[in-house]
Amino acid sequence: MNMNQNHPLLTDNDPQEELVTLNLGPTHPATHGVFQNVLQLDGERIVSGVSTIGYIHRAFEKIAEHRPFYQITPLTDRLNYCSSPINNMGWHMTVEKLLNIQLPKRVDYLRVIIMELSRIADHIICNTIIGQDTGATTTFLYLFQFREHIYEIFEEVCGARLTTNIGRIGGFERDFNSIAFDKIRKFLKEFPDALREFEKLLNRNRIFIDRTAGVARVSAEQALDYSWTGPLLRAAGVDYDVRVSEPYSSYEEFDFEVPVGTSGDIYDRFLVRNEEMWQSLKLITQALEKVEKEPKGIFHADVPEFYLPAKEEVYNNMEALIYHFKIVMGEIDAPKAEVYHAVEGGNGELGFYLINDGGRTPYRLHFRRPSFINYQMFAPMSKGMLLSDAIINMSSMNIIAGELDA
Amino acid sequence: MEETTVNHELLQKLSARFGERIISVTEPYGLLTFETGKDAVIDVLEFLKKDLGFTFLTDITAVHYPEKHALAVVYHLHNLVQRQRIRMKVFLSEDKPVIPSATLLWNGANWMERETYDFFGIRFEGHPDLRRILNMDELGVHPMLKQYPLEDPNRVDKKDEYFGR
């Protein structure tokens, strides 16, 4: 996979006699996360690289084996912490699939709103960082404030910003208030202008195109061979999106497109992510319309055995008290079964493989983490690349250390 | 219902090719799941990939069953064109957890197998670089095996028996 063939290897009469070893990371500003690459450099060109990961490994799969289902949600927050709500809801949907819980449509639509907002937040980070790493700090500062607006919406819905722990098994912990809806509408109104300007600054920018187009090309075959998913796979030309291929949370009712690239290079990945933000806006608009048609005030399914009742209920209502006690003390059994559920995370297919033996904790829970699987191609594909290209290649892969290491 | 027919056809093709080597077929939540022996792993995976269109390797992981003295390696494959998933399990004995590597078929299997080796000690024969990946090299144990407790085993506030189980 020699990406840059016109830069020659060390030749016999080369004045430089040995390769330089460079430790890129574990804490390097250009890696945007805690992971290390030991690179062998011939001048500016990478001859070989070895990725070392695991610096923030927190043994989530082991911890999850000792926790009741509802206590696993905060663990999923810390996988891809740039789009925590998708992880939270992916986990809730896994448990709901295990328990065969049917959600009211309104809950599905509210989930779609939150998941698409977090997808936008995730893509904002990745795309502005590509701009930043190619030298365009303006775009980074400019669009980043909208991530802040998204976090304000999350704050309104669940009280937290980054590690959201949003929702419960069976729905949300509370209904969206009117301020939340106002903020979502305000975001829908303001964000398109900003995104359009962001695109104007970069899409046809000669310097940006020179830095990104044709760099780190990946063919569809290679991408599939390395089990890539998400925007990276779509940029390589494969239209695989979990939202379409296995719709969850009523995605089949929405009208949206799956953008695909052709060459899999950094420029295509950038364009695919940008277009996905537009599609997410479209989805949120549709979801808002659909929410308005649904009966108001429904924000969770009627599953008292698994849905934690509101605190006032617990103090004033015997059934709620009993269920609260049973849920918190882990007295309720889930069926013996195994289930795999995947959602389209910010970086690709985020899968939860849950084996339950009938107890109060999972027997085994495995996270299929897209960053972990996408990142393994980084070292092999860096061979022959310029160091500065490898850096923007890494940014365009949107590797989130939390998801990489679990 | 539709899913079941598709799975049934798939199973027939697999059984026609491998016969007795496809065992314990189940269908939890519509996902066709079967077991096979470790000698047949690569043959079955290759057949699934090249003849049945399961070109995409979603995941490799493992599960430890201490009562059975077994480790199960679990493969999730995906047919992106027909939008179908399949799950394959291979049970290995605890004493000799060795299985052929799937890196011959997918480069993406590399890190998935390294992770499985790291956490369960399963040796993937033919893997180009079977090292630990998330844990430190000096760890000495494979921490996802059930015999290693998460925290101090003397703590009693989290034991199931105290909750009437």
C-alpha cells in the first residue's frame, strides 16, 4: 500500500544513513487523543509504523459483567465521548431488543432528534479538526460554537453535556421541555448558514484540496477487508449505513440520503461527513414534525419492571416503590438470551453483543467499537506517506481514544 | 417470518456443504447462529465469504464458560448486499485454546484477534503479530476469564447470594 510512490526510498548513495525513529504520541497535540505511533522516518516520509494503543483502557467489558443493565449506560458514555447519546441509546435499544419492548413512536422520534444532533456534534469535531490540522484554525473556531449549542440542548434534556447518560431503558427519564424544543428549532435555523459558510471556506479552497484530495486513498475492497464502517467506508464508495440496512428507532419512516464518496481519500471523507450533517438536519426537521403529530407527554414505554419510576412516584405510590426497589436491588430477571444490536455511531457501526444468563448483570457484553476497528489500518496505510499527510489522515479517521481503548 | 425463510435457505446451503460439522443451530432474535468445530473454521468462513456473500467481518470476540471448561470464539459476519447477518461459534477447551486465524481471509481480523487473545488467552494460529493490544505486556493473565474477580472478592455488598439469588 504505497500511497506516495514518487518519493524514493533510501538509495545507496544517500547522505542519510539511517532512519529516524519518531514517537508520535502518546500525548502529542496532533493525535488528538492518547495513543502512540512509533514511526520510522526517512526524512519526511514514513517507512514503517507500529500503533500502540490501550493507554486509557478502563476494562468496561469486565466492569459491565458486574453491573445491572441500567448502570451500564454511564460506561457507554465514555466510549465515543463526542457522541455519547448515540452510545447510550444504542445500549438501551440492545436491552429493549433483549426484553422485546415496543417503544411509543414519540420516543423513537425524540431519540432520532438526539442521535442526529450528536452525529452533527461528532462530525463537527472531525471536520473542523481536519481544517485545523491543514492550517485553517478559523473554520475550527467558527463551527465549533455550534457544538456548544448542541450540548446546551443535551443539557436541557438530561442535565449533562459531554457524558450524557441520556435516557433510560424504555425511553427518556423526563419529557423534553419547551426550552429544549425552542433550542432545537433555533439550532435548525442557525446551523445551516454556518455550515454553508464552513463549506464555502473549505470545499473549493485550493490549499485545502491540495492537502487532502488524493491523500490516503482507500479502495472499497481495502475498506471492506479492514472491516471499516461509517463515513470512512462510505467515502470509499460503499453505501452501508446501519440506519438504512437495519433500521432501528423508526429510521425507516424518514426520508434521507446516504452520501457516498468515490476515492476514499481525505477530501471525500470530509465531504461525506459534511453531507451527513445536512442529512441529519433533514432528519431532525422531519422528526420534529412527527413529534408534533404524536400525543403529547409520552416519553417512555410502559415497562415498570425495567423503567425507573420518577422519584415523586416512588414516595407516594406503592407500585412505583416496589418496582423502584426491585430495579435498584437487581431483583428482576431478564430472559436468557443473546442479542447483537448495532447502531450507526458517529464513526460507524457501533455494536453491542450481549449474552444474558438470566441474572441481573450481563454474562458477557462486548462492544464492537468502530474507532478500534477502523484504526488498525492506520499504520499499514501510512507506509510511504508524508508525516504531515499521516497526521491529517489520522484526523479524518476521527479516532476517539475512549472508543479505541474501551 | 421472511427472515426465517432466508435463514433456512442459508442453513440448507451450509448443511449441504458441511453436513455434520454445522451443529446447534439457533435463531435468537432472527440472527442465524450455529456452532462448528475448530478444524472447520477457515473452511466455513471461506465458504461464507466467497460463496454466500458474507464479505464483511463485523466482529470477533470470545466468551468464557468456566462450568463447561470452555471458551467460545464468536464470529459475526455480514452480507451487506442482502442485509443479512450470521453468527458462528467455535467452542475450545480451556486447557488448549488454539484456533486458526481468520487474518488469511480478512485483514480486519488482525486486531479483533489480538484483542481476543489479550483478554481470553486464545491463540490464533497463523496470526502475523499475536501480541497483547490493550493491556500491558507484563500483565501475565487474561483478565476477561471468569476466574479473575473485578474487585476485592471479600466485599459482600455486591454478592448475588445476599440479594436472594
